[in-house]
Amino acid sequence: MTTAAIPGYTYGTETVAKSPISMEDFELIKKTVLFTEEDEKYLHLAGEVLQDRVEDVLDVWYSFVGSHPHLIRYFSTPDGKLIEEYLMAVRKRFGQWILDTCQRPYDRDWLNYQQEIGLRHTQEKKGQTDHVQSVPHIGLRYMIAFIYPITATIKPFLAKKGNSSEEVEKMYQAWFKSIVLQVTLWSYPYAKQGYF
Amino acid sequence: MTTAAIPGYTYGTETVAKSPISMEDFELIKKTVLFTEEDEKYLHLAGEVLQDRVEDVLDVWYSFVGSHPHLIRYFSTPDGKLIEEYLMAVRKRFGQWILDTCQRPYDRDWLNYQQEIGLRHTQEKKGQTDHVQSVPHIGLRYMIAFIYPITATIKPFLAKKGNSSEEVEKMYQAWFKSIVLQVTLWSYPYAKQGYF
């Protein structure tokens, strides 16, 4: 699937929010999660491993969300009716996000898109991209808490292309760092003025 | 060291902040990080492994902070002068926090203390416990970003008491879940009204 075929996927376009974070501040956050060029290399390798298994990864994540009423409500109307087309529209972008995490350079466009992703989970933009009336936002609690399942569940997939256990571990650590880095960036629009 | 000998360590006392999070909402966050009774069991085991190595763990973390100017500033005056006694006072509580993470039941007292810990990093309470004039707060960015180093660096220590690699992995996963859980709770006072 080309990215042009993904509705609402606006990476690199003029409509994307501008991140208020400077490249200097971004570098300091990267240093704090110990993110280095070696991690970029192993994320690229992870992208090669994961690119044929994106749907399988999404099956695991959607099954996790689908089995928890307190999570599936974020794809539902305020009175609790699941919005199937919303679930599917987000799924396409979620798949592309896996590839972007591994393959995109973490430059200004990438940083801006993290701000956009953050905003799309808040009261400012939730549901707007897909023109749906869902619950008003996903609280910061679940944005941070998701670091665990989104990290832990990826490891078995990284081992599926015959890489050495050392390579799998390095891909996994690079993924873990990237997830923490991204959730950090997504939290910006949740924070009180001056608290980020 | 008994906890009574740790200045500013107020766990379970009347002076601790009250968490605004209900036990029901707390259970949902625990479910989201896949935290179960098995994790409690392995955290207890981790406590047995780590209790004699608390100072070694702190040495690693303090070395990490000390080697990064953008982190050591949080133990410094606003004009950049390190406050040694502040560094040492926090260190004692940090050591106790390792043990609390492993040994305390995650009940209402524990939940309240997470709110207290969160507040002590924000503009509301930073520096008050130790009566120091440091920078006004630690931004949400570093609270979340620290999930990575505080998790990744613990693993070698968990392997130091001869437990099987399976046990070490389970202790490590339980620790990882607990860190994500705690940072989630610490983020409450950073979030805009209604955004947590």
C-alpha cells in the first residue's frame, strides 16, 4: 500500500501540526533515552523484519484493545457503540506508523508528525481526521501505559526472520527507546503550559 | 537503614498528598500494562535480589545523571551550581524507592505516595522537601523519557544472585511494568485539567 492510499495520513504535508520542540531539545530527549546511531541502524533492520508482518502485529494489538472494554471505548461512540470504520481507518495509519518508526529519519518532519499524532489523541483533534463522533479524547494515562504492551509484544515478531538473538535484542532495545521517545513527544499537548 | 532515618520520606503518613485516582481507575491502568499477581511475586523476588545492591544501582543512575549537563541541572541552583546535599538527600529516598517498588503492596498508601512523588517533581513541590532552591521543576519530558534508562539498567543487577534466566526475565518484565505504571501515575499533576 502506498502512503497516498491511507486516508488521514498526512506525513510531511503542510497540514501537519508544527512541533514546538526545538531540534536541540529533541537531541537532549534522545540522549536521555540513550538513543544513538546504532539504534537507527537496528530500527532499519527491524523495519525489514516487520514489513511483511505488519498485519500480524496489528492483529495482536487490536486483539488486546478489543478484549478490554476500557480500551475499545476509544473506538466507540460516547454511548459505547463500536465505530467499525473508525477502527479500520486508524488501523491503516497504525500499520504505517510501525514502518515510519523503523524507516523514517527522525528529522523535523518526523518531529512535527509526533506533535500531530499527540494532538489527534487529545480533545483538540480526536476523531476529526476520520470525521467520527467518538469519546472526546484518550487520557494521558493510557498514552503512557501503552508503552508496555506496544514494546513487549513486538519482541516475538523481531525474532521471526532468523536474526541472531543478539540482533533481536538490539532491535528490541532500539524499538523500546523509540516508543518511549515518541510517547514523550506525544505528551506535549497534554501538559499544562510550561510543564512539558 | 530504617525508613524513619530518611529525611523527607513520608510514606504512609498524613502529610502525603491524596491521589485523585480511584482504585477502580488504578485497576484499569494496571490491566493496560498487563500487571498481574505474577508480577507482584516477581517484584518481591527482585527485591530480594536488589536489596543488597541498592547503592550499586544508584551509582549507575547517578553516574548517568552526573555525566549529562541537561540532567545534573535538576540537582543544581538555577544558575547551575550543584547542590551536593540535595543530591545526597534525594539519593536516600531513591534507594528506598527501589525497595518500595519491589516490596510494598500497591494499595491506597502506595497510590497516594505516587501522587506525592509526582508533585515533588513539579513546580508545586520541587525542592520543598529538602528546603533547597533548585530549578523550578523537572519537565514531563524527562519523567517519561527516564522510563528507558531506569528499566534497561536494572537487568544486569537482577541477574547477580544466580536466578535462572527465565526468572531474571520475569523480574525484569515486572519491573518494566511497574516503572511504566508509576510514571503514568506521576504524570497526573503535569496534565491539563481533564487530560489525565
